[in-house]
Amino acid sequence: MKAGNATLSSYGTTIFEAMSALAREHAAVNLGQGFPDDRGPLALRQAAAEFVVDGHNQYPPMMGMAALRQAVAAHDRRFYGLDVDWQTEVLITSGATEALLDCFLGLLEVGDEVVLLEPAYDTYAPVLRRLGVVPRSVRLVPPTWSLPRDELAAAFSGKTKLLVLNSPMNPAGKVFTRDELTFLASLVERHDAFAVCDEVYEHLVFGDAPHIPLMTLPGMRDRALRIGSAGKTFSLTGWKVGYITAPAHALRPITKAHQFVTFTTPPNLQHAVALGLGLEDAYFHGLGPALARGRDRLAAGVAALELPVLPCDGTYFLVLDVTRWLGSDEDDVAFCRRLVVEAGVVLIPMSAFYEAAPPRHLVRACFCKADATIDAALLRLQAWVSKQR
Ligand code: PMP
Ligand code: GLN
């Protein structure tokens, strides 16, 4: 029998699927895969259900239903002051995952280089490698995940076709500052590159640090592409509705990819997400504070266990330094697996977000959960810690 594709065969099952399966197997509290306990706005779920019964459930237009494309453009204007042509600059996809793939398929050639910032979301590098593209990974420096500017400048070259920028950043919880974005924009511009901006956590920011789309910076309107996800903005991760805002010249080849990958996205979900993007400001502004309470609850509990917690200004995720809990010669993956069995709590090893020589002392914990879920995890960790002494 001939083998399947060698590049993809060299990767295991994604860490999120693997750890959620372990959680089910061991009836563990799952602070691994990033999905909220919250069920999402009832009005959206009702609208999606009613559309299935009463609506037109045939292929919607390839670029997305007009109402949703208009809603994305209006959202971009309302929150970021962007002037977007909904007909030529917005594409609806089946989740941000498809949006990323479409961007890579539509913009890249074999042999191109792409600059990634590590820790990087787990789909970027495998897909790029499968396309014969060379990822140039630059590591941010914990605990604040600062930009190593000289290394970054050195990673860009004439071969660089694009930068992938994920802000707010999974798993680091970092929200890039205007100063950092200005620096990245200067590199993108100097090297005549694109920037694919994974902004799925755009509304999930805490405190004073605002989310600033790279696209709003001088010189970036023609080079930056913004990806959003209804999964994150409406706590409906299973829906897989994503949206790309991009200059028309970049969106054209990306649309060619979309037409061959999924072609369309379920119309009832598009209809409901269009309603969602039109919700009042209070809905969007309430997301960060609600999540910050979960972050603070989890952080306080972890601090009581005398474990260092890294700063977190956005996303669903808190990074913990588990050095003092690691067994001798134990890495983060082995530790997380042991923790499921011994403590009944699922966390994600940070090494999953690195291509090579990852840090081995950090784990990611998800806090977009009900208080009871966070408290149950903390109680289990406390019981486990007291048994270790
Ligand atoms: N990018 C990042 C950074 C993510 O955390 C996720 C996880 N949901 C995605 C993309 C994929 O989003 P979607 O579920 O809309 O495909
Ligand atoms: N984005 C989610 C996370 O980081 C996982 C999505 C998935 O399971 N593929 O936890």
C-alpha cells in the first residue's frame, strides 16, 4: 500500500483533540481545549434554529450571504474605523481555520517564506509545510512575551511573502501594543510582504490594553488581512463561522482557494452570526470583563498553590510555570498526561505551540469556564498537591 502524505503523517493528532479525549476517558475537568461553558446568546441560537425550519437551506453565495458580509464591514467600521467594501473585501469561511488555509493557499507559492511568532497556534506550521512553504519562526520571550526585534528583523528577507500575526495571542495571552505593531508593520512594508492577522480573540481583551488591528496602522490597509471568528466572539466554537477582511487584490486569489475548499458555509449560521455582529456595543464590551473574572479566579487559585502565573491581557488562556511540579526528567507533555490520571485535570503542554526545542516548563490553562468548573479544577489540584508532600 502506498503511504499517505509524508508531511501530514509526521504530525500526531492535535493536542486539543488528544487532551479532550483523555478528559472524557478519565472524567477529568477540562481546562485544555479552548471552549466556553457559556452556551452563547440565546437570540443567535434561536435565529439559527428558526432559519433551518423556515429559511432557504440551499447553497448561499460563495463569498457569503450579503447580510453577513455587510455586518462584517459594519463591525469593522464600528470598532476600528475601517472603511470596508462588503462586496469585494469580505469573505465568509467555515471558521478561522478555513480562513487561514484559504489565505495560505491563495497567497503563497512553493519556496516562499513565512514569518511566525512562537508560541504559535498549532495549525500554522503544518499547513505551511504541507504547501512547501518555509516557516521562519521567531520566539517571543516569556514571561512578558517580548519581541526579540533584532531576530525578527533578521527573519525577514526578500523571500518573505507574509507574516502571520495572532493578537490577542493564543496561547500566550499577549495583546500586541501599538509600538510593537508599528515595528512589525515596518518590517512587512520594507519587505513588500502581506500580514495575515489572526484576530479571533479581538473582543476578548482585559484591562487597559486595547486590541489594535494591524490593518489600521499606516501603510497596512493594502497589506494586512484580518481574520475573525464567531466561535470566539459569540461563545459558539462549534459553529465554525469565520470572516476575512482584506484588500480586494489579496482577497481575489483567497476566494479562489475558498471556492475549492468549502465553497460555502451553512446559511442558518451565517444568518445568525449577522444578527450577532449587529448586537449593541454593550455585548462586545461585556466579553472582556466577564472573562477577566474567570482569569482572576483561576490565577488566584493557582497562586495559592504557589505556582507562578504569566501575565495575560487577552484570549481564553493563562500560562502557568509548572517547574516545581515536574518530575525529574519529566517534560510538559508527560506532566500533563500524568496530571489527568492523578489529579483529574486537563491542561495543555506549551510545547505543542513550538516546532523545535520548546520550553518544557510551561502549560496552558483555559479560564472561559463557569466558576464551578474553575473551582472544581482548583480543588482537584489542591488535593493532588497535598498528596505530593
Ligand atoms: N486561530 C486561533 C488563534 C485559535 O485559537 C483558533 C481556535 N479556535 C482558531 C484560529 C480557529 O478558529 P475557528 O474555530 O473559527 O476555526
Ligand atoms: N482554538 C482552540 C484552543 O486553542 C482549539 C481548537 C481545536 O480544538 N482545534 O484550545
